[in-house]
Amino acid sequence: MTQFVRASLLSLALLGALGSVDMLRAQSGSSSSALAPSEAEMTELKERAAAFWAARVAGDAETQWKLLEPRGRGRMTAQEYAQAPIGGRYLAYQVEGASVQGLFATVKVRVLVQQILPISGRSPALAPQAVIVEDGWIRIAGTWYRRLEDGPKSGEEAKQP
């Protein structure tokens, strides 16, 4: 066969394959953009987020660190991660929901936090407060990891306590 004929046959084969993919997408109701996550994937994401927040409430820095995305684990040890800013303690959590866009996800978590003030004379005990946290997650090689936050975005306060 000549190169022209081979190239033509290859082009036809590729077009046929692409047409089959488009037909499958049309039948399943999905678009050519990122596919919606399955129920199992959403469950896995929520379970990993719950594991992270359960570890945070328990003060288990090792488990929190293990759920952190690889670049975060490469930047600090579990002991360094445990030296998080003080000023409050986490009393409880509840995963409220999650949304996924491609490889990134946001998990809404209701957290019960009690602020701890420095001891200076007679300060009243502060009541715990419920806060909604928009927790960032990333999917790497099929596994969800908590995103490492590099600090406040565009001058605003970071949303995570």
C-alpha cells in the first residue's frame, strides 16, 4: 500500500473510533467535558473528608498528614504538620455535601469550634461556634487527598480554620 492509502485508512479508523465515543457519550447523556463523578466516587470523597475531620477532632496529626496531598507530605513531616496554629479546638464535625469539578472537589463541612483565649485574669468561657468550612480536595491517581493550602487567596482571609 502507498503511504497515502495507509494514511487515509488510519484517518478513517480514527474518525470511526471518535464517532463511537461521541455516540456513547450521547447515549449516556454526558458531555465532552469532565464526566460527572459516580456515586461510589462521591462516597469515597466524603468518607476521606470525614476521616480527615475525625482525625482533626481527635488531634491525630499523623492521620491528617496521611490524607494530605503528596506535595504537602513532601514539604513537611507529620510532626511539622501537627504544629498547626493554636487558638481553638475542634469539638465535632459533620460532612454536609460535596461538589466535584474534574480532579478538584469542595467538601462542605460543618465544624463545631471552641475558641481558646490566652489566660489573662478572669476571661469568660467562650461558647462553641458552628462554622461551615469549604474544604479543598484533589484527585490524584484515582485517590482523593486534602489539598495543601498555600495561604490566603487574593488578599482575603483563608476560609479554613
